[in-house]
Amino acid sequence: MATPERTPDAAAADVAPPPERPEPPDGPRPQRGPQVRRIADRLSVQFRVPIEPQYDQAGHRWTLRWYDGPTVAAVRCALERLFPAEERLAVRRDLTTRALALAAIRETRAGAMHRSVGSWGQRYHLEQQLADQEHPDRPADPREAAMLERLLAAASAAAGRGANGPDLARAFDLVARDGVAWLLPEPSLAGPADPDGLALTPLEFLTSRYATGVHRTAWETALATLPLRAAVSAAHQDPEADPDAARAALTLLPALRARASAELDAVEARLAAVAAGADPSGSVSTPILPAHERSR
């Protein structure tokens, strides 16, 4: 007897159906690689920074990673706005040596870089400071950009790294030990043709030339300048002042004159008010001597 032919339906019934993929018990199905890539590309275009997806085999999750650029909070906000139905992705921003070295310059000027905590302590401090700052690798102006490049070059040369790039720990040590004044690109006096801020202003020039003691320390670490009167007086009293020092002091004289005039006007106004309260005998109703003089 001939064996009856199988019908297509009968043949299919003999084959076990593929097992269904179970849904995760606590959420939607994880995104596949192409989905995450599309999300990363969309965010890269929006923020103009390369954002790369990485899959963690141990944690079974995707992470979007990028360098510098937008803050973590900004990317999370964009994810929730653009892809509200997607499974939540982890996000991570890493900071480049450039961003951390620039932060070290700024923190040194603010008096917040200390060698005692070591390079890891300094790095942690800077990372906390930069957490809410977008594009931390971008200098504020041409002068800061030139200072950053000089620090990175010095950190590379001092560590003998050459093409391997700067040593971040060495960069931290240089600014913590030597300050930031040595990073200034131009020790010359700025003129009308120097609008980019690379050369020194008149007050900076006189400070770099004449500051001593605590004023020298303040200049080297924070670029803090001398008081106006002290800077002009130093140039005036220097028997070997060169033409640049003289020009810098002359440039500052109008501001010094205006300040002195304002101080004298304030003294005159106070004395006039006191004099207006004098009694017929000529005694003054409001004493104007300092407290330690009145107590004698």
C-alpha cells in the first residue's frame, strides 16, 4: 500500500515551532545594535560631537559614550525628549587631557589646585568642577588657548612622551608648583595692534616687571596685578626703567588721576558735611579723628 502524501499543513505540524523570546520581566525588549546606532547618530548630529554606542556584555546594556562636548544631563534630556518610548540607555561622558589641563589652569588661578592631594585627587576635583560645564575643552579666548598649548607641550617634553601626548599628572604638577604666569605667550607690552589679548596690558606688564613678595606670588599663580598706584610708582622710582615701562605707566596715569580725584572728592564731601554741623564756638559736633586717636 502506498504511503499517503503529506499535505503542507501536515508537514508543518510535525515541525516544532521556534521558541518565543520572552519579554524582560521589568520592561520592554532591549534595543538591538542598529536601533542604538541610529539614536547615537541622531544625538551626534544634534550636539555636533561623535557619540558612540558600546555594549556591556557583563551588564547586558548599551551605553552612549563621548568625549567633552555636552553634559550628561543634556544628553539624558535629549534622549527622553526624542526617544521617549525607547528603553533607557546609560550615558557617559569622558574628559580629555586637554579639558582637564585647561581646568587646571583655571583652578590654579582661582587658588584651588593643591599638590598635597596628588594627581588623582586633583583629577577627581576637576571632574567634579566640570560636571555641569559644556565643552570643557574650549578656551575662553586666544590667550587662554595659547596658555593651554604651552602647558600641554611642556607636559609632553618634561615627561619625554613626544608623540604619545602630554602627561596629565605632569601638567598638574607644573601649574601647582610654578603657577600660570610662565604660560603667557607674550612678555611684551600690548599695543594698539594687539587686540587678541596675547600681549600684556600696561598693568600686567608693570606687575610682571616690578611685583615682589606676596604680589609676585599672586601674579605667578593667579595673574593678579599690582595696585594701580604701586605699579605706577614702581616704574617712576626705577632708575633703569625702559621705554616700555615708561609707556605702560603713562597709559595708567589717567586712571590713577581719576581715582585720586574721586578719593579727594569723597574726603571733601565728608569734611564739608562735618563742618556744616559745627556750633558757634567752632567745635565740631562729629569727631573726625580715628578711634585710637580719640581714646587718647
